[in-house]
Amino acid sequence: MARNVVVSGGGTGIGRAAARLFAADGERVLLLGRRAGVLEQAAGQLGGALTHAADLSEPEQVRGVARCVAERLGRVDVLVHAAGGAGQLEPPADSDDPLDRVAHDWTVNFRGNTLSAALLTEALKNRLADGGGRVLFVSSIAAYRGSGSGAYGGAKAALHPYAHDLARQLGPRGITVNLVAPGYVEDTGFFGGAIDPARRERLVGETSTGRAGTPDDVAATLHWLASPAAGHVTSQVVQVNGGAERGH
């Protein structure tokens, strides 16, 4: 029987790559994101996935997602949280005051990476399938090694205790909860444009594999965590970063 898979951030990057794998299995996939046009384009490439545009950091819009899921899917077998980013695509702070800029940066990162995931999970928690449901969060190597400003890494790190609490809460229902922590992944739009060559060289040089990650690397791990083979894996953070988390 086909499963129902909800993917936030499903229009681009890791989310789209994960959605592609689930769609190839014949699963029913619902793509979530803020940009309707991007979602529709991705859905067309996946052979007709469902889409719903919403800002997942806004409670009322998440209520709309919950209504959409109730009407179009019913239950949720797999919930993938791939939405997020470091705020490069957001409007800059409208103030030059240093503290205003810090407040803006931390707020943007918290809303986009932490609050969005928590609101969506809580809105759909009662629809998660007992006896096999999966909740998957895309964290980051930055949760372990920092992110420069601290805001992005802090927002991703906040997902870890939340996921561990969920794993204990949902475990009795036969639902697992896990995270993946990618490192530098190309072809995602994360950096908002071309990355500085020197920075790319440094990030690749921190890996043990000698290459950048790809969305497919992360998607394949998410796909496995959602499979029956990972039925006894929960409350874990799987590092998908070529060993860079270990440092050099």
C-alpha cells in the first residue's frame, strides 16, 4: 500500500531529492514550501506530486497545511522536515544597529529552521501513522561545529532535543524520530548564489572523502531511515558530511 509522505522544503535541494526517491517508490507525496511556482515545477518533475504553499513559521498557515493534509491525505506515514536555511535569501535587517542586526539574524534562523519544524510536527502529530510512522529532521554539521554567526547552528541544534523528546513520546505508537546532519552540500541554493572558491576548497578539504556532498547523498539516508529496515533506529543523529563533523 502506498504511503503518504509530506516533505517541507520539497521544492528545492535536499527536500526535492528526497521527494523524488519517495515518488519513485510510488508513494503519495505532498510538497510544502513558501513559493507556489517552485513547488509546482518540482511536482511536475516528480510526475504529479501534491503541493501546498505556506510559510511554516506562521501558525495560521500551518493550520491550513493541516486542513490540506486532512482533506487530501488523511494519515501521514513519513514527515520530512527539509525546509530551512541560514537566512541568506531573507530580506536584510532594516537597521544598522548591531544589536538590531543580531536580533534579526537569530529570529530569522529560529523561525525558518526550528519554529517551522515544531509547528508542522505538532499540527500533524495526531495524523502520524501508528506502527511505522517516521519523522525526519534535516539538521546540520553547524549544530556541532558552529556556523559563523552562531544563529544558524543554534537553530539547527535546537531541533535535537525536540527530536529526542518526540522519539520518547511517539515511540509507544511505533513511530520513529531521527535527524540527519549534512555538511557542505552543493546544488541546493543554500548559499543564495555561487560559493567563494576558497571557501568551497576549505569545506571540501574538511571531509575524509575529498568531495562535496550532494542532495542525493542526504536524500538516500532519509529514504533509508523511512524504510522498514530502520524500524528500530530512533532518536539518532546520522552524520552525512563525509566525516567533516569529526574535524581535521
